[in-house]
Amino acid sequence: MTSGLLPDLDTLRTREFPWEARGEAIHFDHASVGPLPQRARDAVDAFGVKRAEPHRLRAEDFNPILERARSLSAEMIGANASEIALTTNTSWGVNLAAYSLPLGPGDIVLGSEGEFPANVYPWMAAARARGFTFELLPLAGSATDEEAVLRRVEGDPRVKGVALSWVSFWSGARIDLSRIGTACRARGIWFAVDAIQGIGAARLDVRTMPVDMLACGAQKWLCSPWGSGFAYVREGLIASLEPPAAGWLAQASSGDFGAFLDYDPAWHMDARRFEVGTIPYQDIVGMNESLSLFLELGLEPVERHVRTLADRLVAWAEATPGIRLLTPADPAHRAGIVSVVTSDVHADSKQLHATQVTHSVREGAIRLAPSFHNTLDEVDRVIGALGR
Ligand SMILES: Cc1ncc(COP(=O)(O)O)c(C=O)c1O
């Protein structure tokens, strides 16, 4: 075993990613879409059979699936299951924050340039609808300018909220959630985080990283089906927040299938008040299996593994003339994404595709995003392909 890597990697790959163990492709594109482990595929397939023939569905195919998903999601981030609302994507979680946190005319919410649109447009729309101001701070190089955020949080009383991505989708730069969250908490202002590019690659623990609301689709680093994800809402906040949308499952009365017509609009007292209506069970079934794999492997070993792979990419990029590293070299300021600008990004991307290396080109850079099931040998092969 190479230090830093997960033990029994071959066994894991053969069992959960057999196509990868056979060498069919090198998947370095978790920042776009994560592969489904075999256990998730099997669960989705088995559920699909029951779904197609509903007489096969049993009570355990409904609520228990959702309860398990909230527990597993909570465990991933050190939260309580009562603080988790299941969502179908990240955008909905961002909207929950933008439309339900107490904000109004005269208030400013700080964002940053360079943010993925899912963490910009909901805030712009909510600002228009609710009368607050959404302001994008300029970047510091390829990263959010944390010093500028802190200066404004600490020195501008109009600032009532901060809305940032934990990890940048294009540069891979990671912000210091503890630092910004602690400053927000000290001023009693809101901190909302889009965490989709980090959770699954690095550890996020809300017990040490003070966040008020967090949004995370599970389709990327969490290797789960499209349509699965979760939002976290801090315990002490939930009861005071009015959900921006109503349905029939967000109410405390929704559990009583014998009394639908006794309308009682009182919300659930936990984060289920944000869940609105029917959740895509077939996707959540897959997410449950994927999250259980992460938790079995251990979040710390997974983080170490991903960092070991990313470290090698960073070391290569730094040592290679003609390659510009967009991602901060300091491991504390990155997670799983390593973005590089080569002398000919288009040709290099073509070369990677020709050698079955899945990756993305974002903002003029080649974005490499390996995860817990990738190997150092794969990293070396990707480096080799880029060396041409
Ligand atoms: C930072 C960030 N947020 C959100 C998303 C996706 O949003 P959604 O899950 O709503 O499709 C992406 C996808 O690229 C992203 O990089």
C-alpha cells in the first residue's frame, strides 16, 4: 500500500467499478458527474423492477428509504438527520437559503465572482423579489478573496449574509469555511454554502465549520444518481424559517394518510419542511448505497486518498515548464479538483479523450477531478497523456 491511499483498492475497484478495473476508462471527471458504484447500480436496478410493477412495492420502499437518506447525509457532514432536507439538486438548496433566510431591503448578501451560476442566479432572483442587495466581490487570482469577505463581514453592518461555494468548480480553490463561518457567527449574520464540489472529496463537518444552510447535489463527488442530493439547515434556525414553496409533504400533518382533507398547514418542525412533495425514490435508493460506501471506507481515509492523488498532479504541474496550475498548491486550499492550463488546452483535451480519460475543460483550463477509487497509476497515465 502506498501511504495515503485506501487499502485494498484493487478489490474495491473490481467490486464497485469493474469497468474501471478492466481499464476501459480513467474517470477524472467527478466535478461533472460521478460514476455509480456497483452497489448503487444494483439497488437502482432492483428498485426499477419494483417501480415498473408497483404491486411489488412494500412499505419499506417508501419512507424508510428517505429516513435512511437523511441519516446518511447527516453522517457525511456531522449533522443531525433532523437538519437534512432531501433535494433533487444543488440549485434547490441554494434557493431555499436565498428565499427563506431573514433578509430584506437595506441588507447585503456577499457572493463572489467566479461562482458557478447555480450559486448566483437564485441569489440575484431572490434579491430582486425580496429587496436585498446581492453583491459579487472580485476574485483574488483564481480564488474567492477571503480577506475581502472578512473585511466586509467585520466592518460593514449592512452585510447580513455570505453565500459562497466551498470549492470552486473551475479552479478547485477551497475556502476556509471555519474562518468565514466563525466570523459570520460572531456578527450574527447568515452563511450559506454550495458544497457540491467538495463533499465526498474532502471532509466538511458542520460541528467545526459553522454554516447556517448548505446545498449539495449528490451526482458528482458523491457518485449518486442525478436527482439526488440534500440541503442542511442548522437546527436552531429551522423553526423560524418559512419555506419558499409548499406542497403536501412539508407539513407535520402529512404523515396521516387517513385525513388528507383536514388541512393543517403547520410545517414539520425539522428540515423536512423544505421537502415540498414526492421525492424521487429510485434516485435516493442509489444515493443511499453510494453514501454507505463512503461511510464504510471512512471519510478521513477517502479525503487522504483524494489528496494523495491531487498532490501528485499538483507536484507534476508545478515542476513542468509550460503548465500553469490554476488550483492553489497548498492542500488546505484545494480538495479534489486540479485545474491546469497547458500550452494547447484544446489539443491536450482531445488527447485525453483519445486515451479514454474523462475530464472537463472549464474556463480555459483542463479540469482533472480524480476520486477515492482512482489510482496513482491512473494519475501517471494522465500525466503521460498530457506530456504527449
Ligand atoms: C459549484 C456548483 N454548484 C452547483 C452545480 C450544479 O447544480 P445542480 O446540482 O443544481 O445541477 C455545479 C455543477 O457544475 C457546481 O459546480
